[in-house]
Amino acid sequence: MIAEKQLTIPLLPLRGMLIYPSVVLHLDVGRDKSVEALEKVMVNDHRIFLAAQKEMATEDPETTDIYEVGTISTVKQMLKLPNGTIRILVEGEQRAKITSFNKNDQYFEVNVEILEDDVEHDIETTALMRNVLDQFSGYIKLSKKITPEIMGTVSDIEDPSQLADVVASHLTLKVKEKQEILEIVNVKDRLKKLIEILTNEQEVLDIERKIGQRVKQSMERTQKEYYLREQMKAIQKELGEREGRGDEVEALRKEIESSSMPENVKETAFKELNRFEKLPSSSAESGVIRNYIDWLLQLPWKKQTEDNLDINHAEKILEEEHYGLEKVKERVLEYLSVQQLTRSMKGPILCLAGPPGVGKTSLAKSIAKSLNRHFVRISLGGVRDEAEIRGHRRTYVGAMPGRIIQGMKKAGTINPVFLLDEIDKMSNDFRGDPSAAMLEVLDPEQNNTFSDHYIEEPYDLSKVMFITTANNIGTIPRPLLDRMEILNIAGYTELEKQHIAKEHLIPRQLKEHGLKKSQLRFRDEAIIDLIRYYTREAGVRNLERRIAALCRKAAKIIVSGKKKSLTITKKVLEEFLGKPIFRYGQAETKDQVGIVTGLAYTPFGGDTLSIEVSLSPGKGKLVLTGQLGDVMKESAQAAFSYVRSRAKALDIDEDFYEKLDVHIHVPEGATPKDGPSAGITMATALVSALTNRPAKKEVGMTGEITLRGRVLPIGGLKEKSLSAHRAGLKTIIIPQDNERDLDDIPDSVKNDLRFIPVTHLDEVLKHALRPVKKNED
């Protein structure tokens, strides 16, 4: 035992271990500072201070990286090993605490203060020692790391402090826990801490033993099942049932084991396979279970294609296959750019909204091609059963998964481009609301655990790039619309249609009809006439049909031998397709009283509407005809009320509503018409009729009206502008608030049209009506 209370001594930091007093231990020393300290110790009195590092990974510890309390020890032996390290045998002597570090660059040198044990040899101490021995005996029985002979050595120790230290040295504890015991000077407290640790360690070891027994039993059960299956195979072989259910079950089991299913799905599959194995082949449920297992195996759970994130490649494909549609292309390239930077962005949910024939579906295919992803399409038109989306429960006869899971199986990967066509055509009935089921599919925060009633296990749709198409977003429920990013495709201008026909439609139809470019040529003026006089649409679907008709006519002539080649001119166009179907430009041919051209937006693109007003003697009755919806009827009522309130200012007889019946008619056959944009058109037609002022034939207009004459903004300005351009109008009156939408209109249309933004009906009348027309005799 050391007599001095204070002494200066070299320090050896220990990594991942420490030494207690009365304990003998082997150590390997290799760090330069530690070797220097050892050499100093061996020259002097062989005494060294051993203290543990706080972090084992620290290679070159500082003074703050070493615990303050350690053990003064004596180096008993030292042996240099062939690998350059030194092995020493040390014996712990007494606890001590570092009071300060001395400056020494070669090794650590510290001033330490001896920590004397605080021990009382009373009955409580004796009881604590016995308790420690009992607990340690139980610990040795459970632990396989300590030999029973150790117990005999420990039992002979009479000093309580030495007993605590020796027992602690044999426990498998973390350095931090061992350090806590080392720092306890009061022997009773040290024994109590040791009892607490031993109790806890016994509980842990007991649980480990139970887990080991369960694992062993499970392995024995597996071996038993394997043995019984082998016996069953042997019996089946003897009975001539070599290709029986046993082989089928075994093949399915191997498929499930080698599949990429998540563990929870594999567990379900094995559970169902065990049921399938026990059921007789004639059982109806047997077929249901087999079908279910097949679906689990055929679904892609982890397989995915690698995205081609080359923006230039994607841009080239989109430009080659589609003309125009700049905003949609830009959005796809933005997605690719973000993917290239993050590699983790969830698939966006885009809604391509626009009239039929503008290329929504073919654009989705091009997006899939540019991304190098598989493409899958399902049509939602007419779907009215929620089970179509979520699937049927397996308790029903003929149950099967919903269209989403069927689409994923068809795609074969977890990251396809998934087109949900005609999402605005879904409806609901007593079987549920499919649009509500689509909410989970199209929510990026929920679709990573999509639940299908048939599969019953969560399926991850978060990597799918969903693209939806719609003609009219107004019929899509608001919660569903909120989950999608709307990309409007308004339609094509005449010049764009001409380019699409030359670059895409004509080459495709020539190929489909087996014609060569040299056999059938199209003149530019013939293509323009075909667009103007034989089609009237926002897209190009009817245009392609007309080109196909011309190809058929040409094919007949060439096959019959009448001609070897043909050129489509204006004359040939009329000869093959008959007289023009449409009159180019639907604008009025002359100024007329009470007839004003309005602009409307329909699911099939923009259109022009002539609104007519006639007056007849009566009692102020307002008659509305022309298949008008509720919104347009209200617009007519608002226009009528405004004209009545402003009769004097507009130079109209103030009691006209008592003498005249007003009839407002919107022609175009039996086509239903509705929408909040015809207010100023009706009011202008009404003022024109009451003041006998002709409306300008070249002027079209769109905008809603308030009872005070204020002009409110509308939607679909691009579509309406395209229809005005097709109709041959020269001027469009629009609400002032829609001036911002002019940026979306193609330059070729803006150059031919004059846009007049207005805020009040007085401005509309100023630009739309000519001076008073005198009655002719």
C-alpha cells in the first residue's frame, strides 16, 4: 500500500478498459506516449497511473479525454512483441484522482491524490458482502463467460473493498459503468451499486437464455416440418402423385423466399401457402388462395427502371414528337432537373387538361419515353364503382384487385409513368364514389401505403409518376383537383396545325396506308383549306381523319393503275372530300342590331356564340331560349336589370319594360350552354336592340357583368382567343383583370387580333356599338 497522500507519476491512458485495485491484468501498449511513460516507469519504481479514456476511438487523447479517477498500479513484467507493441503485466494497488497535469511533451505526467476507502466492518457490510456473493453465484450460472472456479477464489476474500473490486472486474460492463464503480469511495455504496448491477445483468441473461431456447425450439420445429415434408413426398411418389400438390407448394415456397416482397408481405404469403397446403384440391377456397399468392408474386415490390435524367435527350424526344406545348415540356424538364440534383423527389401528379385531340395521351407516352420508364394507361371514363379503384374483398366470388394494382402488375416496375385517362368522366352511385378512392392514390403523402381491398397489404406508389387527363376540370371534385398540378393545353392555332400536319400526321398516315412520299404530296394551301373548311376543332383528331380519307382515296387510284402519284391541291380536296363543310370565319357578314358575338369555353375548346335579342310589344316579359344553363340565365337577368337601372343614361325609354317583351336567344341548335362569361354580351345585345345601334360584326367579347355594370374576369381566355381567330374576328373585348393572361396567347394570334381591356359596360358599348341606326321606311 502507498504511504504518500500526494505523488507525481506517469500516466498510461487505457482504451475500452480499466483496472481495479487488487486486480492483475495483461495490457498491450503501442502508442508512442504510452511507450515513453513505460520506459520512465521501468527506470524508476515501476509504479504507473492507469486511467480510462472517455472515448475508445480517440487515437491521440487530450487531458480532457481522460477520466480523473484511475488506479495506481505496479508493472510486474514487460515483454516486447515482434509487431512492435509491448505487453505488460500490471497489478492495481489503490484508487487515486488526478489533481493536475504536468507539462511534458514525451508522455503524460500527472499529480494525483490517493483516495482512501471509506469502510465500516459492521453487520450491514457483512450482509451486503453475502448478497454480492449470492448474486455473483447466480450470474456465473447464467453466464457462460466465467468459469465456476472463479467463485471459489472470490468466496475467500474477506476485505469488502477488495471483494467489490474483484467481482466488478469479472462483469461484462461498459467502461462508463465500470468507471462509476471505480469512483465510489464508500465501500457500502460500492457494494449496493454492485448488487443493483448484478440483479439487472441476471435479468438480461435470463431473457437471453429464454430467447435462445425459443430459437432452438423453432429450429427443431423447422427440421421436423422438413422431415415430414420429405416423408410426404416419398409417399406421394410411391402412390404415383409425383406432380401432386406437394411439388406445387414447394415451388411456390421457393418463389416466395426468392421474391423481393417486404418481410410483412412474405409472412402473409407463407401463412396463406400453409392454408393452401392443408386444403383439398376440390375446395373452392383453394383456388382463391392460389390466385391471391400468384398476385403477390407477380406484383413488382422493389424492381424499378433507372431514370434517364439527361435533359437534352428528353428535350429532343419531346420536340420530335410534339409541336408547341411549351409549358408542359418545360414542366417535365424541371422535374428531370430536380431529380438529377436530389435523386429522391416523389413522383409529381400532373393533370393535362384540354379539349379532345390536342395530344394529351400521346404526350404522356413521350414523357415515359424521355424518362426511360415503362408506360401504363387505364381509362377512368364511366367508372362508377369504388371497387374498380380499390379492388374487391377476397370474400366475394370473382374478386380481383383494383385497376391501380392491375396497372402496376402490367408495368412490372414500381416507378412507371401511370396515365389515368379521362379522370373527369368518373361518376358515383350506390356502389361508392371512385373519385374519393382516388384521393389516396393521388396524394404523395399517403400513396406510399396504398391499400387495395384484395391485396390487403400496403403497397408503395410514391415512386410512380401519375399523369391524368381531363377535358373539363370543372367536373372533377375539388379535393381530388387539389392533389393535382393542372397543365392547360388550350388547343392549336392554324399555323401550329399546319406544322403538325406536315411533320407528324401526314407522314404517319402515309406509312399506315402503305404510301411513299413520292406517291402522295400535299400542297401547303391544300392543308390550310383542309384545316379551315373541313375541320373545326381545338385539336387535330378530325384533321388526321381527313388526311386518312385522302390517303385512302389516293391508294385506290394508285392501286387501280390510273395514276402512279398524286398531289393534293385545293381542287383535288373538293373532289375527294366534297363541298366545304364549314364556312371559314363565323363572324357576322354585316353589322346588325341586337346581334352580338360572344366567346365561350366548352370541354371541346373555345367557341363563338351569336346572342340575339328581339323586342315585341308586351308587358316587360323576359324570355330566354337556347338551352341555357342556370349561370347564363342569371347573367341574362343581371344584364336586363342593369339596362333598366341605366335606361335614362343609355337614352332608352325608361318604361320600356312595361311596353316591350324582351326575347334573348342563343342559337347553335340543342347544344347546352353555361358559364359565367356571357353577361356583357347579353347586355350589349340588349342595349343594341333598345337603342337601335348596330353591333360591329368584327367584334367579339367575353366577361361577366355586375348589377352596377362592372366587368368581372373570366377563365379560358386562350381558348376563346383561338376560337375568335378561327372565326375571323378582328377585335376582342376582355375584362381588365384578364390582361395578365395575354402572355399565354400565341404571337400569331395576337398579331391578328386587337384586345381591348375594359372595366365597365360603358366602355364595352363604346367599342362594340355603332351610332344609332335610323329606321328605314
